[in-house]
Amino acid sequence: MTDLLRVENIHTFIGQFHILEGVSLSVPAGSITALLGRNGAGKTTTLRSIIGLLSPRAGRIMLDGREIQGRPAYDIAALGIGYVPEHRAVFRDLTVEENLKIAERRKGDLDRRSDLIFDLFPDLKRFIRLPGGQLSGGQQQMLSIARVLVADNRLLLIDEPSEGLAPVIVENIIEALRRLSDHTTVLLVEQNFRMAAQLADRYYILDDGQSVQSGQMAELARDGALVAKYLGAG
Amino acid sequence: MKTPRLRLPRNWLGPAALLVLVLFPFAMALITGQPVTEGAPKFWQGMLAQMFILAVYAMSYDLLLGYTGILSFGHAMFFGTGAYLTGILLKHAGWPLWQVGLAVMAAAVLQSLLVGLLSLRVRGVYLAMVTLAFAQMFFILSEATDFAQWTGAEDGLHSIPAPRWMNPTDERLRFYFISLAFCVAIYLIVRRVVESPAGKVMIAIRENENRAQMIGYNTFVYKLLAVTLSGVLAALSGLMNALWNLNANPTMLSVGVTINALLMTIIGGVGTLVGPMLGAAILQLLGYWLNAFFGPRWPLIFGIVFVLIVLFLPYGVVGTWQMRGASWRSTWAERRRRLAGWANEGGLGRKN
């Protein structure tokens, strides 16, 4: 498989703080790659550096062989990267339909993708006229994921989709993400190791702003010691 | 056969309010027994005409603050520049009104592009400070003696020759209807804008600019669009204000006029469009009545009233009304659901 995304030794600062101290990873096209690590390891900062919300001071980020670091977020998004941030980032005052419509890059995108979206998340169809802020936490997360499906994104960056959700909702999200992997490539940040293990083909572990370990997810799932060392989960 | 219930259309309030405002001068004449072009009817036509002009000014600010989340402390510069340009072109250049209108819009586009390009690089309170600095610059220019022959410096520009057919003194009723039509037209335009896809992006920027960028929007362009449109509308309200007062003075460019826009928007309801129009009416009427009762100390009383409004109507008059309406609707919907569930289970007739 060819790499859709390559991150090479990036260093990112937030204010004076050196958060990423040399993160490297690659995401093969058509795969789900999990980015794992404890709180504060730099997972979200890595995603924000890739999408352009933070500018790395060193290193390279390449999408399909094309350097994208340093470009504005809207420019990177237009290249086909969809970002689902943590904390269910819906537009609270816009209706479900408007939340989806606003993500169109070409007229009619939503109509073309509506079957897939409402098949994955039938609740959104029921509440299509409801403001995003009035949805439950799980529905907001679904809307947040659905929004990046409207446009023809080649790569999805998904940050902590299970955070704060009831187990039954997490199962729905897992199912949706599994079906999504047939259509697109995913870089998934997830603290819930069980969820990541169910979904991902490959993994990278970050620790103190550095990528320290990578490999096949199936191997990691069998290596309890490594999981306990870096993720604190067995 | 079941008789169909007479139902008002959902959006009946707007047309009804418009009908009331159209009939208002004649109703006042009937009530007071005075001719429609004299006495109390004429006075109240003037009062409402000022409200309509201020309503446009407030709507222009709501587009900026309420829909795009841009806090500007320099909005008066557009209003004042529109008024001054109207006065200068009518009085010194002798241009016809339609040309003045086009010139005011063109100048407002240039002015807002300049201000927007330089100020939108920063956000929040920094942006507010940059816009304040620009407004102060125009304020100082208006008072400068170097341009006194054009602007009247500190005294302002007086005796602006409004076209005879819309002179606010001699043709008050016509001026009333022109300003009403102006207000309605601008309302419809702004509503169209905020309901358009570009308007939704503006709302998205207000909620979270980074998020809007992550979807792929160059938020700077949309913010610049909002500043420009808002500037043009404020300048047009300045034009109408100059025609009403027949003068333009440095006060129109002062921070106080920007604060008025902020007050009207907050009192009516930020991001509601109708709210700031109502806020303009409240500010105008309260100013008139409090001045009549308390004389020059009226701003003190107004301050207390404003604090009470913010305390008891935290989302403004229209905003709080909408919030409570939504809350009541969801409560009733929940009760109806429960009743329906109870009835399906057998209700009072259920036998165990």
C-alpha cells in the first residue's frame, strides 16, 4: 500500500512550549491507523499540525507526496482532509441539515452522499431540522463525523470519537467507522484502547511528544506489557 | 363535516407589524383629531422615521456582531462618513440624490475594505481596539479645521439641502414612508444574506472560526464580506440620518454612536435581526420619555433600565422570547408525548 500521509520528524510549539519533539508517522491509503498515547502525549497536537491549525517549526508533512505544512487550514482541508476534533465540534446554532450543508465543497455534495451518511447515522435524518446544540452527546459526535463525509475527503483525522459517550453509542460509532474504512483512509486518535484495537490496522504510540513505537495493531493487542507501559491499559 | 379552523400563517407577525406601521400616521390623525401632516401625527411620524433609520444602523451592527461575532468599536465611522459625504455632495457639489447614494455606497465599500483588511488580522479585543483607532481617526478628521470649508469642523455641516420631495419638515409623511420602505428593504436584504450559504458560514465563524477553517472556508474572506456589507448599510443609514437632521456633525463619528449600536443590539437580542430593530425603537422611545421626565439626567436612569434589561432579559427582548418560546414548545411537546403514551396504554379506561 502506498502512503497517503507522511509526517516526518515534526516539531510543533504552542506558545513557548515544545509539544511535538520529532513525530514521524505514515498512513497507508485505505487503512485505519491509530495514534495512541497517554494524556498529553501530543496526539491532538499532531492532528492539529497536520490540518494546519498549528504550524510545525521543523519537519515535513506530505499528502500524496505533496508538502502541506505551513499552509492555512482551509487550504489543507480543500486538499481532501477532513478533521473531526474532540469534544463533538458541531455548530450549535445551525440545524443538522445546515451543519452538513456547510461542509459541501461542490454544490450537491450532500445529496450525493446522503445515502451513505443517513445509512451510517439514521438518527441524523430524524433530527434533520433540529439545531446541533439540541442533539445528545452521541448524536453530536455522529454529526461531527458525518460532516466530514459530505465532501469527498481522502483522509479523515478523527480525534477521540468515543470520549464521554455511553458504551452503546461507542459501539454505534465503531460500526460506523468500520464501514467508513471501505470508503476512505482514517488516522484515528483514541484513548480507548479496546476501540482502537477493534478498528485499526496499524498503530503509532506517542510519548512525551515523540513517536516511540509503531507496528501492526494485531501484534500490539497481544503485547500486554507494551500496552501497559505506554497506554496504562491491559 | 368538520369546519376548518382559521389559522394564521406562521410568519404573520412581520406583515402585521408592517400594516400597523403603514396605517400608523392615519390612525394617529384619527385618534388625535389632527390633520395627518400636522401636530402630534407629524411629530410621531418623525419619531418613527428616526427609529427606522436607527433600526438599519442596528441591523448593520448585528450582521457584524450577532452573525459573524466581530466586536467593532468603530462602527460609527461608517455611519458618520455616510452622513458627511451626503452633506458634502448635496451642499457643495450639488449632486442629485441618486448619485449621492451611489457615492456613499462606493465610499463605504472602500472604507470598510481598508478597515477590514487591516483590522481582521487580529481577533477579539485587539480587533475592537483597531476599529476604535480607525473611528477616532475619522472623528479627528471631522473636527480638523483644515477641512472646515467642507465639513464645518467642530460645528459640523449644517443646512444640507435635501431634495424638496423628501424634505423632512415639509414632506414629513412622505419621508416617513420612504424611511419605512428603506428599513423594510434593508431588513429583507439582510435576512436574505443571513439565510444564504454565506450567512451560514458567518454564523459558523461566530461559533468557532477554527472549525469553519477546518471545513475549508477562508474565514478572512467571509469576515471581510460581513464588514463590507455592514459598513455599506451603516453608511446608508448615515445618509438617511443626514437627510432627516439636515446636518452632519462630529458626534455622528463618536464612540457614543457605536455604543448606541451595541446597546440597540444587546437590548433587542444579538443575532436575531428583528431584535436590534426593536432595540432601536426602545432606545429612541426611552430616550424621549426619560428626557421628558428627568431632563438632562436621563442617561443615568437609562443606565439603570439597561442593567435591568440585561439582568432579566439576558439574551435581549427577542432573544429571550425565542429561548423561552423554544423551551415552552419542547415542554408542551414532551407533555403531549406523555399524554399520547398514556392514552395508548389505556388511560383512564384501562382495566387491569
